[in-house]
Amino acid sequence: MSYITALTKNKQEWTPQFIKSIDEELCIGCGRCFKVCAHDVLAFEELDEDDSAKMFMKIENDGNCIGCQACGRTCSKKCFTFEPVSL
């Protein structure tokens, strides 16, 4: 299986890793990932459970993802999963 690859500025091969999922159990809804994403991929979602609300992130526009993984690098809970796109 081959994947989409690109070149860095110094001509090294790079395989973008695109957002696949966010683990709702791990996500604390801090919003760091939302703030760092410049491509409108993520959105907040509120989950009402037994008279208490929990905020977490969801993937809103996965087609906007450029594969930079900035969201995952800022996540202290490591709740993001990424994968390359195959050709």
C-alpha cells in the first residue's frame, strides 16, 4: 500500500497523518487543539450526563485536515488518532 507523501523545505520526504478519531473518554474539552487548528477541522460538543454536562472535541470538517498533527501535539491527554491517506 502506498501513501500520499510530500517534501519538506529541505527536500525530505514527509507523509501527512490525517485526523481519524478523537477518544471522547480521554478528551477533557480544554480547547487547546481547537485553538491551534487553523483549518476549522474541530468543534466543541456538549454531552449531558446525569445532570452534569461534559465538553469534548469532535471532528467537524475532516476534509479540511492538512495532516500537520498540530492538534495531537498540543493534546495533553493524547486522545487523537491519525492515519495517512492511501493512494
